[in-house]
Amino acid sequence: MLQDIVVAIRSDADIVLARQQGRALAATIGFTATDATLIATAISELARNIVSYAGQGEVMMRGVESAQAKGMLICARDSGPGIRSIDDVLRDGYSTSGGLGLGLPGVRRLMDEFAIDSELRRGTVVTVRKWLK
């Protein structure tokens, strides 16, 4: 199996790097160009949230296999302030930054599996998977 790719996230340049690395890994796994773009978009959103809300963190990406399919796992983690209400941030239109509020709900729609774990003053971990069709 492919080696984990870990990108430290501290700035907009790191968001671009994570997106590029994610797109390249998706292509290596066998995703179409369209799905690779969707995966890169999800990575951008997750990395942007790290920069915007936690200041720094990391995005880890790896190829995964189950008995039925191959796919890609992405895990974005930070040690930031945490999320007060996960239900709120997963609601379309909700935004704490004055933006459109498409971030995490959009990521959830783009990916096949979505999990979020957050603890106040401890940080947040978002884990997503996309499976080859």
C-alpha cells in the first residue's frame, strides 16, 4: 500500500500543497480527474479550516482498501479551540467567519464517509473517505 502523506498546515501555501498532494495521490489510486478534483476541494476546505480556526495542524492522506473497494482516507487534525456545536457547523448556511457556511457540509457531500471529533480547548479531527466507483 502507498505511504502516508502528511502535510503540516500553517498558511495558505500549505493549503495549496495539501491540495496538490491529495490530487496526485487520488490519481495514483485510480480516481478520475473529476473525483480527484472533488477530493482536492475537500482537502482545501479542511486545510482552510485549520488555518482559519486553529492556526496550525496537519492533513494526512493515504490510500485504503476494503474487501470491496479501493479508496482514499483524509484526516485533518489540529489542537485549536475545538468546535462548540458540531450540529451547527454541519448545518448548511452556518458560518462563524461570515462566509457562506459551505465548508464542512460541503466536504460531507463531496466524500463518501465523514466523521468529526472535537473537544473544546483540545482540537478537532475530521476524517473522510472517498471510494473508487
